[in-house]
Amino acid sequence: MPWRVRKGDLVAVISGNDRGKRGRVLRVLPAAESGGAGRVVVEGVNVRFKHLRRSQQNPKGGRVRREMPIHLSKVMPVDGETSKPTRVGTAVVDGRRQRVGRRTGKPIGKPTEGSARAGKKE
């Protein structure tokens, strides 16, 4: 089953402190890696300070602002045509199963370069 949200997608935050913000997905953390719940890191959302210890690379130490993961259920992909958040379904388009927006029925994004089906031409 294709993922509802992929790296590089434009998403809108639908709940929580950052509700209403939009940003690109920087990373997707599957449930196995994120302690039992799928999470995503979104650019400019859930920004926290990470305190750095002194080291040879960073002799002063300091604080760095970092985006932290949020739960996958708190984001929705943004439809390219209507520019509104949309639910995601799947459909066969041009002989391939792709993600489609429920709002318009149009494909969302393109198949990723690394996927097995992306390189096939029919």
C-alpha cells in the first residue's frame, strides 16, 4: 500500500499547536522506527531547541533550533489544484497504482525514483 504522505510532499497541519501551518515533509519515520507510531518531520513545524554539549567540532556548545517529528495523523497532503488539504486514496492511473486526492481525484505527486514501478515504461 502506498504511503499517504511521502518525503517532499506539501502538507498542512490539521491539529495541535501548529495547526494551520504548511510545509514540506523532510523525513517520514515509519512505525517501526518511531516507537510504534508513524511520524513525520515537517519543515518549520514543531520547532524545538536542541542543546549541544561542548565538543571539538563545537567548542562553545549552544542551542540549535530543530524540527521534531509529529504524528502522521496530524497532517494532510495539500491538493495541487485547489490548494486545500485533502484525504488520500489510491487509483490505477496509466497502468500504475498511484496516490490520488479525494477532493479532486487527480494524482498527487509522481512515483518516486527509487520505487520498483517508477522505472517501468509500458
